Amino acid sequence: MIIPTQRFFALTVTLCVLLTTASADEPGRVRPFSAKYTIENNYITAGVAYLSLQSDSDNNFDLLLQTKPKGVFKWTSKGHLLEHAKLPAIDQPYNSISYLYQDKGNKTRNYSAMFSRNSNEAQVEKAGQTTTINIDETVTDRLSMMLVVMNELQNNNTFSSIDVRVLDESKIRTMTFTNRGRDTVETELGNLPAIRIHRGGANSNRETVSWFSAMAEQSTLVPVKIEQFKNGKLTLRLELIEFSALE
């Protein structure tokens, strides 16, 4: 199984806090967090994923997603993925400063992007070549589009749908996210009330379903489950197993 693109405290009293979520009526807050997920399908667990949002020494914010294979997959180079987006503020997901994508198993896919917002350009570097892409203020990177959805949920968790324009390597694509309403998600942390968001298109054979929940720890909004489908069949599932809010 190839992992596609796409972080608890031991004390009992702390666990009790983490295993509780805020009410589904509460939209939750976009704030720094660290989370860990299992990576699996219906047949096998292939690894773990780490997702974090935290500030850096320059008062910018780093959104980081890293996957690591386990078991027999650990001895292959496939499944070691890294995505890193830098933003000026949590509530400015459309103002990406930079984006990095690395695939240890297929380095030909590696690329980086630097956003020059003043000149409405992005410099994409891949395989030693730099391409300049014209952008506007509504274009974000592939990882920060998650924050766009989270900010929308924070402001209005009953929104119908939103279109997000994303710089995907050297192309700008429009991703449509549709709110499918409230749901309850079974995880190792218990049954979590969540909002289910679908991403896909009428002309696409792929679909991604994400569940976002407001965790009780400072009502932090976080994706608790992500599933990817191709031709209606599950190809990947990420499920939350550890979580903590960060300062």
C-alpha cells in the first residue's frame, strides 16, 4: 500500500479531558495543535501521520504534515511524505509564504513554492528548474487549503460549500468543499461529534471526506478522520489517536 499525499498525557485526569469534545453546536477555534493519526484502509495499517500547526520564532505559523510507514512498509522508501506550509497568521490561509512537498520514495515529485504576494507571483522550483506562476490573493497552497476550510467552519459551521483555488505544482486548480452536516465519528478517543466535509467533483473519480471536531481542550478545531476514495472504493483512512492543544 502506498501512502498518498495528503501528534497524550499519561495522567488519567488529562485523558478524561482529551477524550471529551465540545458540543457539535460549537464551531471550534482554529488554534495551534499537534495530532497523530493511524494510516490504514479496510485491510491493513500501513503507518502513522503527524499533523501540527504552531508558531515559529518569527511569529509566523508552520502547518506540517508528515507520514511514516510501519511494519513491512518501513523497509521501503514509499510512504515517507512531508508537506510544510508557512503562513503569516492562522486566520490568513490565503496568504501562504511558502510550501514544500517531499516524497522520499519518488523524489521526482518533490517541489517547493515561494509566494510573492506583492507582485502576485509564485516561484515554483522542481527538478532544479524555477517556474513563475501568476496568482491572485485567493490562491493558496495544497496544505493550507485545510486551514481555509477550518477557518470557514470557525466562522460558520453550517456553510453550504466553498471553492478554494490551490497552486498544485505549476497549475492552479479549484477545489470544491461541500458541508454534509453533523455526524458522529468512532475513533480510539471515543465517539466524537463532527462536521463532515466532502471534496470532489462531478468529473472526478476521486473523493476525500474529512470530519472536523472541536476538541474540549480549548475548543480546538481539528480533523479527526480523513478518508479517500477512488471509483467509490476506500483507498486510505487517517484516524486520530493522539491530540494536544499548543500554546
